Amino acid sequence: MDVAIDELPLRERKKLRTRHALIDSALRLFTERGFDAVTLDELCDSVEISKRTFFRTFAGKEDVAMAPMQDVWLVFLEELERGEPRETELLLMLRDALLSAIDRVAVGEWPRRAALSNRLADVTPSMAGHNLQFCDRTSHAAVTLLRRELDVNEDRTLHLRLGIDIMVAAFHCALGVWTADDDRTARGLATEVRRAFDAVPDVLTMTVRPKSL
């Protein structure tokens, strides 16, 4: 993820530069030629690294393509764990942790990378499926963390999972709007996330009727 590279030790700076180079090259090649048309060998050659180096950084092509989004959710879990304990509404706590994660991750080239990654996922079934698996693992991890940190009865585990699923759905709605916008900035994404969360109460009580009535 994007951090202040100059503040890291030399070894970590090299690893981070290699990671960024892989993400940028992968997103460019996948966008130009299609995800399935680009081999792992070609991707490694494009940044002059070995497969061994690649697999020290990513588990596969899907992971490098989805890295911008995965970074957000990994930092989201960190924010949940390190958040200051206080009594509050579940969705509000989840929203604030997500916004903090976006604030930490969405710096430098992240907005451009995230938009490219999201567009690719929309047209690449293997990426979309990989993303679903990652989201499910992350959601389970979040439930486990919340049960450990919060005073929540065991019979409320379903509520925790539903709250997290609502948060994920709100984020993806916001991400779709943001990706289609010409002004793709971290602040813009945070604004869309807040708008999506603000709409949740209305959605839960929304009444619909057939057009014929």
C-alpha cells in the first residue's frame, strides 16, 4: 500500500517499489490486453523480476490486480482492532473504521490504481470471484475481531455479520459511483462512502409498490 517510502529502511523501500511496479504493470497490461491474455511470465518480465520474487509479494495474478482494494480491507481490520473503545452504533463504528482505512491507504497513486482495478473486476469473472472470496474471509475476520473486542452476546453474531455485509455493500455502491466520476480523489471516495451509509436507514424502511397502483 502507499506509505511514505523515504521513511522506510532500504530493504523495505525496495520491496515496496517492486510491489508498486508490479501493480502498475499488471493493471496496465490487463487493461490493454485483458486479464487472461497476460501470462505470469510476461508480467514478471515487464518489471524484470523472477517468479520467485513475484510469489514473495503476491499469491497470483488476481491478488496483484486486486491489491488496491485488498489494501483497504486489510487496513480496515487494523482500524477496527486499534479503535478507541466507545459505545456507539455498529454501522457508525464500521463506517468510521472504513473511512480511516481509506484515509490511510488512498494516497499517492492509489486512486488511479483503484479505479483501474475496479473496472477490471467488472469485466473479469476470475477477479470478481477472487474478490468475493477475499471479502468473505475479511468479513469472517471482522466478526471474530468484533466479538473479541465488543460486549456482544453470542446470539448477536448474525447482527454483526449483517452489519459488515451492509458496510461492504455500501462501499461497493460508493466505489462504483466514484470510479465512474471524472474527479477520482480520496476525498471524493470518502464523500461517496458517507452518502451510501446515509442512505442505509431509508433503504431499510423503504416501501415499494407496483406501478399499476
